[in-house]
Amino acid sequence: MKGQDVVFLMVNGVDTPDKVAGYLKDGRYTMPCAYKTAAANPMKIYSVQYCPTQYVIGRDGKITARTVGATTVEIRRMLDAALGQK
């Protein structure tokens, strides 16, 4: 999606920051990540019940698509639709 108007964010309310850091490093991902802390769990804040859950959020801040356990093909379809591409 390089060059597209897309930002990827990761929310992890299960694993430790060290484990997630290893995952991000191994996959060569550079996205920011929100972690569970003693004060808050992002999975509760975002009402995530199952992992993985993917959301596409439009420029207006509203969720345009949500899927649980989606394949790469499904995620790409959701992103293309949000960007107005076929």
C-alpha cells in the first residue's frame, strides 16, 4: 500500500510489548502499536472480542469495514473499497 493514503495501526491487548516488538521486527512492520497496561486494555476500549480483528476507518473517523480473522485477500478488498478502487 506504499504511496496510498493509508495508515496501519496495531492494537494488542494480549501479548507483552517485548513479544509484539519481536513480531513487528520479524515481519519488518513499522506501524505503531497500542498495548494493554495496568490502567487500560485497548481490546476493551475498541470492543475487540476475537483476534485478529481488522477495521478500516475512513477519513471521517468512522468504521467503514470490520472483519474477524480475515485473509489477506479480504483485507485488501476492504482497503480497496475504502480507497474507492476496484
